[in-house]
Amino acid sequence: MSRRQPTVAVVGVGVLGGRLARELLSGPAPPVVTLHSSREDRREALASALRDARDAGLVRIRDRSEDVAGSVQVVVLTGDQESQVTQAASHLEAGRHVVTTVDGHDPARALLAMDAIAREAGRSLVVGSCFSPGLSDVLVNWAAKRFDVVDEVHFARHGAGGPNCARDRLEALRRPAHEWRDGTWLSNRPGSGRELCWFPDPVGGRDSYLADTAEPAIAVAAHPELRRSSARIVMNRRDRLAQYLPLLVPAPAEGGVGALRVEIRGSIGSSRETRVFGVLDRPATAAAALTAEVTLHLLTGSAPSGAIGAGSVLDPSQALRLCRRRGVRVAELGAAWSDTGEPSRDLAHPE
């Protein structure tokens, strides 16, 4: 193994971290991947599942308390969102690119505020490389190139990737939701803003409520011309009952099929246009596919420096093609996405 072989550290190896490790190792020229987990049983399971890669010197498994090796070029942070903010600053100071998986409004804004630190270090700080935010950001950046002016972006999502994601999802519904409107952040009471949102089949139409998630903050940072941006999460009766109660029933190891909806409004010439995009996949699977491509691109040294969303790391058309090849289903409402990045008509979904 060459000493110059690129090295990635994944700190926190839950559902997303485990899938990300497999995605990173699946390519023709994989990096060395160091996995940091605080759970002994998880480390043993990873050692067994990734035995061939370990034998080839491509995987190293460490306790989470162990320092990240100085040779690591990119760190992917998962787990507690506040801890990710603290760790991100430390890794930037150490000269590493950092990929975070935060999906809350306040953690995302705290990371975006590190833009000057990341630029001074000449490193990329990726804010929210998840199902949403993450793929949502890629879709916004793709669509923005097709508009003359984009002034509204609205997000909605269904499903969770695992226990931590399910917990964060419920917390986002419990907090007052931040909505961007005409240059200021408005706070909406929890459980408000009910709207029937349509997702790709078989999810279909679901009641969705304003939630305190990261998508609007990331969108406004990338597109300061936006007048309005909001985010909603699907909530059923059980969720409404649990909104103010402890999460008594543990979430499954990985959630079922999730869905994402991104609605973009703006102008093309003199015409007012609205376009809606959707993603259908297991959230952890789609997030791992995107994060793998983001991480591999950071290793090339060609990504922009600063605090940026996942949609600003790669060209959005390229990002969508690469995710599609990893099995992520992305479509425009009424048209599927082809491997060339252009709409086709074989997966029409009526609203």
C-alpha cells in the first residue's frame, strides 16, 4: 500500500457511517478508511463485515476516543450535531477537509459561520451531507441554473435513516421552525404550517408540518437572493402524539423507504415558473451515496474552500449522475432523471 494513498476518517459509525464505509470501499481505487466508533460491539461487527478490506490494509477500526491520525485528509462527522460543530473547528485547524451530517437549523448556521476559518485554512467544510439536507441542496443548485431568477425554495421530507436520524427528526418537529421570508428569519410554533405535500410514488401525498431543519439555512447561504424558504417534515398521528413525549419506542436499525421533495419558484424570461423535484430511496442509502461522492471529490483537492452545502462541492449535474449510478432515484415531477442529467418521461408522477 502506498504511503500516499488518501485517507478518510469516519467518526461515528452508525447506520450512515457503516453504509458510507462500504460505498467508499466499493470503487476501483478506494481510499484507506479509518472508522471511529464508541461501541465495542459495533467495532467487532465492523471488523467482521469488512474483514477482506482490513486484510488488504484499507480499513482501520478505532475507538471513538482515539485521535484522528495526522495523515487523514478528510473527516466525515456523524452523531450528535452540537459535537459535530465543535469537532469541525478542530479538524479545520488541523488542515483537514470536513464533511458534516447535521440537519438542524442552529448547528447548520453555526457551521456556515465558520466560512472564513475554512477559507483561511484552504479547506472545505461541507454542511449537511445527508438525504436532506444534502441531495436537496444538489437539486436546488441544479435547478437554479435553469432559471433566470430563483426567489423561493421549499423543502419537505418523509422518513428517517436510523435511530439518531429519527431522534433528530422528532426534535425538529418539537422546536419552533425557522422560515426565511424577505430577508429575515421568522419563528413558527411547533406543529404549525400543515400542508399536503406530494412525493414520488409509492409515498404519495402526506401531511407535512414546518420543522426546524437545516435546508433553508443552507439554501439562503448559497442563494442570498431568495425571498422565501421553508422546510417541512411528514408527521402522522403517532408523531403528533409523541411530539411532546419521550421517544419511548426505539427506532429500527434503519428506516424504510424515504422521500424528498424540493419545490423551486422563480422566473424564466418573463414567465413565472415552478418546478418540483423528488427523491425516493432509503435515506441512509441515498445519504451514503452522496457523501461518498462528496468525500472522494474532496480528496482530489478541486472542491471550493469555505463552508458550503453538499450541492456546491461538485457540479450538480455530475453529482446527480454519480448518485444515480449508485442507485439513487431522482426525478422531476412528471419526468425521470436520465444518466445524462436531462429529464426523460418514463417515470411520470402525477400530482
